[in-house]
Amino acid sequence: MKTFHLLTLPNWSGKGEQARSRPHVIPVKTGIQRFWHGVTHWYYWIPAFAGMTDTERICCSEIRATKQGWFGRRSHLLGLSLCACLSAGAFGAPVFTPGAVPGEFRFDTGALRGVFRENGASLGLNPAIHVKSGADLGKTPGLMNHYRVFTAAHRHGESMRGVPSTVEVTAPDTLTVRWPSGEDRPFTLSAVYRWSAPDTLDVETTVDAGETLPDFEVFLSSYFSPLFPETRVWAKAPEGPPQFISAGVGEGTWQMFPRNPAALALIQDGRWKIEPSPVDWAIRPEFAAPLLYRRDKATGLAAVIMARPGDCFAVSTPCADEAHFSMYLSLFGRTLEKGETARAHARLVIAPLNEEEIVARYREFEATFKNAE
């Protein structure tokens, strides 16, 4: 059965045009089912959370938290439900469509287009084209792909890229990738990719522990084209407020910015000494938030990656002009008990943003998920 989505108009995630350019999307069936309850009893939305995805819960949490609707909270919900009946989709057409081979998908948000899981492999977005400028953003193995998985002083296989996975489109703007457990993988891993706006991709990574996983880590990687030569990281300063600092050549080839001393202990527990491809990380200042970006100077485009502080214990990158042109998030960073399920949220933004605007986007990202908790 075809699932339609709706464009939610109120600007709870920002102000003015900036907010309207980044709409939230929820299924039409959700709006229709809530229509009468939205008119009569707004609090009926609370038990409805049980049947919603995390994304839908976030949308509804923000709706319930909004103090000013179109004409008050009840009219806000009424208008939202009416939009559900009238709108066929926030993007006007499915974002993800089948590619050239099974397991490969094309995407087109209007702002960005390209291929996800090229040749059906467990890869990220590549190619990824910025429609307005024509800039090619990435390179193999792509943007927002799941690379290493570690536990304490142990690496689980060479890479998740070589592990067969299944993929399912669960909504026009959303698909889910699943990796099964296997030899030396006592866990299942899944990732939900959702375009929350034409320039914004959210990635929710979920792990189900089949046994105790001490100091568990998923290393989420993104590889950019040479148009984006240098990474800047939102880091703590010795004195004063945080600032973006460069991953300069003189600071080491491979640079890691930990969250705190406990995170540094995980980084240095031996997990990165394992062959093949060990890495000797140069330790840089602690991050102020897991927020980093690269920029195409010709177009002004910023490629921004972010995660929630509780979900990410380090960010890393090679130095400027190093041929990988990559950025990484070290997700989870804690022990998971047998039977436990854990989730981590990350976001990719591609837009012509200055540093002040990048931080503002991060604050919106934080608030979005905080409102759902």
C-alpha cells in the first residue's frame, strides 16, 4: 500500500524562511487518524506514540511542545491534520527510487541527487551532486557509510562495507539498511536514512546486542571530493568560548578530537593498532560538540556532519589536503549488555552556510531530538 507524507508548515524548528525551508514530514495516515482527536482532545496524541516511528514521535513531540500554533494549539493540530488530507508529499515525489541493480537506489531531493549503495553494496551516497552548482560532493565509498565496528581492544571484521546487507524503502524519503549478526559479529546493526529536508539527511544507527559488547563503537565515515580540502572542528578553547579549529597539516596526518578523558581512553585501548590499516591518531583538543565541516571555496557550500553529544564520543579527520578528504563520527562509546538496544543519531547538511549558521543548525538538531525525549 502506498504511503503518502505531508509537509508540516509551522516553524517550530527555526524562524521565518529558514524554518520553512526545513520542514518535518509525517505520514498522511498518521494525520488522518489523529484528525478527530486533534479537534477534540489534543492529549490523545500521547498514547498514539506507541505505534509511531522515532521520526514521527519527534514531529509529534515538537507539535505538543509548540506554544504558538496558527490559532492556538488545537487549531495547530487541526490544520496539521487537514494538510495530511491535502498533501501528497513534502518533496512532491519519492526521494528514493530503485537504481540500476538490486539494492542500489537513486535519490533526488531537488537540492541534491545521486546514488545510494552503488552496485547494491553497503556503501554511502556516491555520487552526490549539488543540483544548483553541479558540484560533485563525494567519492567512493561515499557519504554517511558505516565503516568499522569495535569493542574494547577488538575490531569486528575488516569493515561493515563488505558485510552483505538488506535494504528496504519504508517511506518516499526514508530507507532502512540492515546487517545481520554473524561470525565475530554478536550483534545486528541497522541504519535508517531519512531526508528531513532537501539539504539534510538524518541517519539513525541502531544496534541490538546479542551478547555483552564492552566499550562498543560504530565508526561512521564520509568521503568527500577534493573540492572540500580541509576539515574544521567545533572545539573547546583554552580560554573563552568554543571555536572552529582547522585540522592543519602540522598537527598530524590523522587527527582525533575526543569528548573527554574517558573517550580518550577508549581511543587508545588498542582498537586502532589492529592490522590491516592501523591508525596512529594525533590527539587534538576536546570537541565542544560533535560538529565538523568541510567547505568548497568556489561555491561556498559547507558539508556539515553532526551528532548528539551523548551518542558520539569522538570526531576525527585527516589533515588538510590529505587524499581521503574524509570526516568520521565515533558513535556509542559505552558497554551494551546482552539484549540491549541502543540508538545514535547523526545528520549531514549540505548548504552554503557560514560558521554562525552551522552552529545554529546544530542547535536546531539538538533541540529536535531533545523535544522527543
